[in-house]
Amino acid sequence: MANQPNIENFVTLYHCSTEDALAKIRKEGLLPFFDLCPEQRGGNDSVRGEIDLKFNEFAPIGLDRQRCIYAWLSKEDGEMNSENTWSYNRDTHIFLPVKVDIDKALVADVSYVTSVFNAYLLSEYVRLEFLQKNIRNYWSSALILKQFLSLTPEEKSRIKIPEVLIPGPISPEFIEFPNGEKTI
């Protein structure tokens, strides 16, 4: 038998997407943000790409924010934090439950990314010290999902807004579609 994933290592997380993207996700699964065509990415594409590249300069070896899929620990976290962090629209976005290996995903505090993103949107000039401080704080907050899940509630609260970075892609069989729809 081929290397089958140990299903006991998997938990359900919630990825924010649009209803318009469901047909493509059923066929291809979830692709990293920058593997999507521009129409699927939404607004502020060039700013997000520029920011991710800056974060990648300080990333642990082998990790690339542009090649990850993002998820939330719960649907409620996703709804609350997506409104505050990106261009989430309750009428057009949905949260897809995805099964994720706790040994392969990373949790980090997205509030540092949001600070940098907002600074970029407000001004073309962002101080290097501000960038580096927020980027270093982001990566120093990062933990393997398995480690994060074993923390006490008090320890978990040190990460203000936990986002989960999942090395992509995620194949359709690990995604739960609305109304119990099955993958193709």
C-alpha cells in the first residue's frame, strides 16, 4: 500500500472561498493563492504579492506564503477575522471545511501581516524597521499546528489572530463541500 496519510493526524479547519470557485475546487482542489487565475484572487493582488515576498525573505527554510493555503481554526474565527483582515463579503464567501495534517500545517499571528498590509494600503512608503519588526514577530509567533493545539488556552491567546498556513495544494477528497456534495 502506498504512503497513506494517518487520518488520526488530521483536524478540520475552515478555508474561506467564494461560491463561484466551487466548481473549480471540486475538480482541482484548493490551490495556493498565486496558482489561482487573477479573477479568483480578488482585489489588492499586487500588494498582497509584494507583502508575501517580503515575508518570504524571513521565512523558515522551505516555506513560501505564496504557495500556502490559508485556513482558520473555526468557522466563527474565519467569519470574524476575515472581515477584519481581507476583502471578505458575507454574501459571496463561504467557509469550506478541510482536513489538514497537524504535522504539516503552521499557525502564525496574522495580525502582523494585517499591520503591514494596512500600512501598504495607506502609504507607498513603509519604514523598513516597521516591516522587519512585524515580519520577525509573525515568524517568531509561528508554531506547527500540532504544537499549537497542545497549548493551554492562555498560551494560545498569545497569538492574537491565528491563521493556519497549509502547504498546498489540498486535493478535493480532503474538502467538505456545501450540502454534502461529493467530489468528482
